[in-house]
Amino acid sequence: MTTPIRSEPLYRAADLRRIEAAAAAQPLMQRAGEAAADLATSLSRFEGGAVLILAGPGNNGGDAFVAARHLRQRGFAVSVVFLGEISRLPEDAAAAYRDFDDDGGSALEAIPSGPRWSLIVDGLFGIGLQRPVSGPFAAMVTAANALALRHHCPLLALDCPSGLDADTGRRCGETIRASHTITFIAGKPGLFTGDGPEYCGSITHAALDLHAERLAPPSARTIGSDLFAAWLRPRAKNTHKGSFGNAGVLGGASSMVGAVFLAGRAALKLGSGRVYLGLIDARAPALDPLQPELMLRRPEALLATALSALACGPGMGGSDEACELLLRACALELPLLLDADALNMLAREARLQEAVRARAHRGAVTLLTPHPTEAARLLAGDTAQVQADRAGAALELASRYRALAVLKGCGTIVAAPDGRWFVNTTGHPALATAGTGDVLSGMIVALLAQGWPGLEALLAAVHLHGAAAEERVASGCGPVGLTAGEIIDSARLCLNHCPPVSQPLDCAWPLARRARLLRSAWLVRVARRFACTPPCSSWPRCSFLPRSTRPPNTSAPISPYRCSSGRATWCTW
Ligand SMILES: NC(=O)C1=CN([C@@H]2O[C@H](COP(=O)(O)OP(=O)(O)OC[C@H]3O[C@@H](n4cnc5c(N)ncnc54)[C@H](OP(=O)(O)O)[C@@H]3O)[C@@H](O)[C@H]2O)[C@@H](O)CC1
Ligand SMILES: [K+]
């Protein structure tokens, strides 16, 4: 399993500007360029090989000039192609160019044809991208992508791939398809949602000696198990099935009964004490032979059952009967999850919308889990609009329906009506198959039934659902042909292996801070050993992952490179 342990802060460009302003006195561009050069050194296919660096007209180009100078000094054959006017460079970038020039470097106007590139570095645009990449910039992006493919060399993007909107994850014209991205100061939401994961490759974070959260509150967070670890309590000994809630699933119109079975099986295996299914199809079987623990009922009987939480929508259809059942479900005072057909009915029926909003007034939790097309229906827009700003769409859903909202897809977004939002970093394209949404609904309702709060249940289920797909693919079951039902056992495995809040994480920082205050070299050594994996020379400036929270059996390196200066040596994604 490669489940991220810690949630990380994410900043939109406007919020990052606040951090940059607060730290304006610090040589951030020098640190960014140096961290980029460190990573470039470890990525380059040949020591001292030919490195192509693209520099743009803003500060992203400045980072590129600093990196170029360092790489030249380390013996690489560096070619910098600069698109812009030197006289119009911003102040920091102009200084970076002068240093590069003074060091004997020169900027070219076109990509030289001779060398076999060992590495390509993209420093065209970062968070300052304003419009679609076109004209000579687009030609440069196309050429860089083609060269990286032809020369089988890594393509390293500085801060974010040029052409990718770092706020939204939307492609804006021609876009660099990076194999690696080094992102500065803090993560940006667009790297993790929409087109971001496809275009960023492997993401490394260089904090540039800043602690972003001390300078500005984050715009959002990635989902890590620390966000819900408090609810991962060991089961008490003196318990019984009644201690873990009654989950209900309502749906299963004619020819769509399987959706309810999938949700029900997932609810059972994610720990709900009892699971009841209400099937609309009058000819539905009375038993799930593969999961006889599930209790099948007529929908009316399900709504009369003492449930702890209810999911409505899997295979529900859109009949008048389904709509009436949904209205009755909305009147119940229990956590209510609406998915699939229930969302389509909600988009269509004003009285349902009223009923959902009324739940918020009564303090009843409602959760919506649309995919982008369902979200578009709920927002009376189109799918492209939703995908253009996934976080914006999820927040709008949460506020319009006064409900917790999940916008599914690559980099699932979880949004709360109070404006908080989260981006999931687990998952796999193997999930793009029928029934995986039903499984997610079952997982969520299981956690709700066990008494989890709505937001934590959503965060955990979304995170574990993605982790389960990764686990299935890693074990050879997929990506092609992975079925929704196969995810359920892995989700159970992931839940049972999910680490609760770790002690070292909580106690290492205070210990380390105290050590620094006391200037005790011995205590510092102890704190460092306790906290860092691997022990890191740049402590306490680096971020550390406690040994005990390292994902078991992970093949992914925690720290893919270690810089010679001991600066910015960490990667958490
Ligand atoms: N500030 C700091 O402290 C630090 C900043 N850092 C680095 O700076 C980056 C942000 O720098 P930035 O704000 O200068 O923006 P950047 O991404 O270089 O682009 C702006 C330029 O591009 C132009 N332009 C935009 N879109 C275009 C298009 N489609 N086609 C053509 N031109 C287009 C735009 O022109 P304009 O729109 O003004 O005409 C302007 O000239 C950040 O990502 C990080 O890498 C790090 O060093 C850490 C410290
Ligand atoms: K870039």
C-alpha cells in the first residue's frame, strides 16, 4: 500500500503570493533554482550530460536561470533557450539571468539540434500562467515533449508543468508532459486533480526553508490518513454487532439490482454491524447468495428499519416511486448519502432540493457523491465547466445544497459547506469501471453507520477507495479489467492497516523544538534520530516522516534525492 500518511497543505496562486510577500526578504529564487539543480543532477541520465533548459519571461524563468548556473558549475553541458526579453524580466529573474551570464552562460533563441539530451527542464511558466499557451511558447512545449520521448530522457517541470493551471489542474493550451515536477514552497491543488496527475509525473516538494502554514493558512489540503486517524479506534472487547450500526442502502430498480449488492457488500466489509438493502425491483431476489449476511427488504420496510445511516441512489432509476421514496428518506433524521440516480432526481425535482436543504436546518448530515456529469446536472451547467474548476464546482455544490460534497474523478475533491476542501491523492484509472461508485457509497455509509462524522467518513472512504484500487493493481489485478467488486476486500485490508495517529509525529516536534531552544546537541541528535527517515542532515529545516508512520512495504522512496547543501530534501507524494 502506498497510502499517504500525512495530509499536506495546498495553496492556490493568490494564497502563495501572500507567502511570497511575507518571505520577500529571503532568497527564494536562489533556493528554488538550487533545489531544482539538485533534483536535476539526480535525474540526469548521464553525469555531466547535455541538459536542455527552457526559460520563460517571468520568475519561473528566473528559477530556470539559477538551476542552469548550478548545473553548469557541476559540469553539465547546459543549453538554455530563453523566450522573452531580458529587459522585461522581473527583478529577481533579471538578477538570476545576470548571474548566469556573468558565470559564462548564454541564452539561445532556439533549441540546438545536435545534443542527445540527458534531461530537459521546463521553466517557461509557473503559477503566473495567465492564458492558454500558444504561438512560439506552444511550439517550444510541443518540441520539449517530443524530444523527451525521442531521447528517452526525463522532463523536469519547475513548480508546475507549463500549460497546467496550478489552481485548477486544467490544461491551458499546449502543456508540458513532465516525468517529474519539483514544486516550490508548498503543493498546489492543480497538481493533484484534473489533468494535473497526468502531466506532473512524480512530484517533489521543496519547501525553500519556509514553513508555509506559519505564513498563511492553506487554501486546501491533500487527504492523508491523519485527517481521520482519530476515528480509527481499536474495537473494544465488550461489543456486539449492534455496537457498529445499521447501514441501509436504497436503490436497485429493475435490471440494476447489482449496484445495491455492491454497495451492501462494501458496507458490510467496511465494518457496519448490520447491512439492510431496500430493493425497488419487485422481482429482485430475496438473498444475495454471495453475501448472505446482507438483509434484503422492500424499500418501505427498509425506511421503517432502525437505521444508523442510509445511502440512496445505486441503481435507483428515476421513477415516481423512486422519487417518493427519496423524499421519505430525506425526512429521516439520520446521515443520508445521495449518489447516482438519487443525484439525478435531486437535480430535477425542486421539492427534493428543498427537502435536502431543510435537512441542514435540522442539523441532519447530507452527503452528495457525484461524478462530474452528475455534478453538472446538479449545478445546471455542463461537464466541461465542472472539470475546468473541480474544486470550485465541489464548493458550489456544498454551499448550494448545504451538504458535504464529493466530486469524483482524477484527484477527487471533498468539499464542506463551510468552505473547507480536500484533494485525494490515492486512486488509479483502473477505477474507471462500472460499480466503483456504488462500492464507494457502501464504504461511506458503513463508516457513517459506525458513528463517524460525515466529513471524516468521506475523507476516509475516498482515500481508502483509491488506495484499494492501487493495491489491487499492484497485486496484478488490473489496471485493465479490474472490477468494482474486487476493490472491496482491498478496501477492507487498507482500513485495517490504516495507521492511527502516531505517537512520534506528535511528540517529535515538541522534543525537537525544545532541543533547539536548549541548544543541546545531544537532545538535537536524539530528536533527529527519532523523527527523520532517513536521518537528514538539513534538520530541522526539512519536513520529516516519522519512521513508525512509513507505509509498510512501500517501494516508493520517501526521499528521492538528498541535496548536497542539506536543503529541501523531501518528498511526500
Ligand atoms: N515570487 C517568488 O517569491 C518566487 C517565485 N518563484 C517562481 O516564480 C513563479 C511565478 O513567477 P511569475 O509570477 O513571474 O509567473 P510565471 O509563471 O513565471 O509567468 C509569468 C510570466 O509569463 C507571462 N505569461 C503568462 N501566461 C502566458 C502565456 N500563456 N503566454 C505567454 N506569456 C505568458 C506573463 O506575461 P504577462 O501575462 O504579464 O503578459 C509573465 O511575464 C513560480 O511559479 C515559481 O516558479 C520561485 O522562485 C519561488 C519564489
Ligand atoms: K514550469
